[in-house]
Amino acid sequence: LSNIYGPYQKPKPGFGVIAHWAHRVCKQEPLEMMGNSGRDYLNIADLVNIMLKIMNSSQPCYDESTVNVGSGSTV
């Protein structure tokens, strides 16, 4: 999983850029951005919802499958 964000996320190395940006904004510090490519950020609540739907699905199509989960929007 990558680019997941949500409440109580701490700005620790390797734990997502959204928390780092929010921390810097609150401290009125500039944001640091590397490169110019967009990312698909996903809220933890949306991730949990889709995981529950997959786990509770009776459809065999999810058995031993790789499922990509994202918001579908590049930011």
C-alpha cells in the first residue's frame, strides 16, 4: 500500500507525504516537492471499506488475486 493518508497519521519517514505536508503547513513552513509526477492518494477509510467489501465478497474472482486500490484521481 502506498500514498495512504488519514487522521492521526504522524509525519514519520516512510509513512506518507500527506502527514509531512500537513505538519509543515501548520508550522507555516514551505512544502518540499520532488519531481513533477502526480500521485493517487487514498484515504484510510476508503481503503478499509474496499478491503471489507473484498473480504466479505462471495465472488470467487478475488480468490488469490492481486487487486489495485486507488482513488482514480491523480493529484
